[in-house]
Amino acid sequence: MCPIILGLMVLLLYYSGVQLEFLSLSEQVGDSLVTVAQGWEILPALWPLALFLFLFGVITVLLTFRVRSMFKEIREKKAEDIKSQNQE
């Protein structure tokens, strides 16, 4: 599984490099357009967004596992209730 994930990461890094090469981050000041960053220089300018997306993903995974465990507990409790009713 790890080689597949590493291969996917390499492909995503290559794709990101190709896409970022042609992008530029600009800001409009009055009538003029000022280029803030070009290519890979954009990443340090957008690190708060990257951190937010990473933490959002972590929280989503944790909440998903918690909800799944809650449903599993509910199913197990129902099965125990049915089993106890059948024994009576």
C-alpha cells in the first residue's frame, strides 16, 4: 500500500509543478496590477490555506471514524436487546 501512496504523491507533485509553473499571484493596486508571486513562490504565500485544508481533512477522518463507531455501538445494542427478548 505504501508504494502505491508514494507513487501517487510523486505524480501529484509532478502535476503540481507543471500547473504552478504557469500561475502567478497578483494584486490590484489602483489601476495597476502587481505580481506578488510566480510559480512555486505561490506556495509560501498560501500556506495558511494549505494548513487549514490539512486540518480539515484530519478532522473529517476523525469524525467519520467516531460516527461509524457510534453506529456500530447502536447496532450491537439492538442485537443484544433482541437476543435478550428472545431468551425471555
